[in-house]
Amino acid sequence: MTNDRRRLIEGMAFLVAFGLTIPAANWLIGHVGTVCAPNGPCLIPVAPGLMAPSGVLMIGVALVLRDLVQRRLGVGYSAGAVIVGALLSAWVAPPSLVIASGVAFLLSELADLAVYTPLARRRLLAAVVASSLVGLVVDSIVFLWLAFGSLTFLPGQIVGKAWMVVLTIPFVVYLRRRDERLGLEPA
């Protein structure tokens, strides 16, 4: 298999996974948690004494997948996936969550670009971690404020998403090493 074909196939797989994390996160917020507030989010514990809306499970992974989509296919594809993901969310979540998550993802995408793009060619792992940290803060603030009018769960959101980013690090390291071995260049 040629490197161009491999990049396209992997990029499309990352793109589909990224696009599906948005509706999955929105569905989780309304249906899965150790506590579900009436007319509010379902919450999960992310650290001792910290709770967060359960969508953090998907969003931390989404932030890394977004970087991998950009690495394989380019910036335009990841922005398009945010729009498609928001549209798919309309089938599984109330409009307030759909709008909040769509706006939050688009703004965190811009923050991600500012951090990930300059670092990605030289230091993939540093680019993914740094851009994910910036993206998760922007995403959390915008999402919580638009969806719930409150930043009450901000510490839990940040910790929960950070845990998910940390869990993806071994995969990013593997991917970087494999890319170097195969001579696979970013898009």
C-alpha cells in the first residue's frame, strides 16, 4: 500500500471517529452518569470530589482525533467534521446541547490550530498534548456557559478531558514512530 493511500484510509477512519464523538458526547450528557440532574446533565466522577458531564469521555478523545484528522487529511476536514457532528447531534440531543457543542468545537478548533499546526511537523506528541490542553479549556468554558449558563463543572470538565487525552498518548507515540518508519509525511 502506498503512503498516500495509507494516509487517506487512516485519515478517513480518524475523520469518521472524530465526527461521531460529537453526537456520542451529547447523547452521554443526557443519558449516562452516576447522577443525572432533572433537566440537567448526567455527571460522572473524574477525580475525588470532582464531577463532570459524562460527555467528557468522548471530548477528550475527540480533541486528539481532531489533531490526527488534520495530520492525515488537513485542516478543512476537521472543521467539516465538527459541522457534520453537530448536525448528527440534532438527532440525539436537545438544541441547546447541539448549539453549545458545535460552537465550542469550532472555537476550540481555532485555538487548536494556533497551537497544533506550528508544532506538529517537529514534535507530534508535544503538539497533540499542548493543543489538546488549550482546546479542552476553550471547549469547556464555551460549552458549559452556552449549554448550562454556568461554569460550575469547569474543573471537572478540564480534569476529565485531560484524563482522556493522557490515555491516548501511547497511541500517538506509536503512530509517530510508525510514520517515521514508513516515511509517512503529514498532509
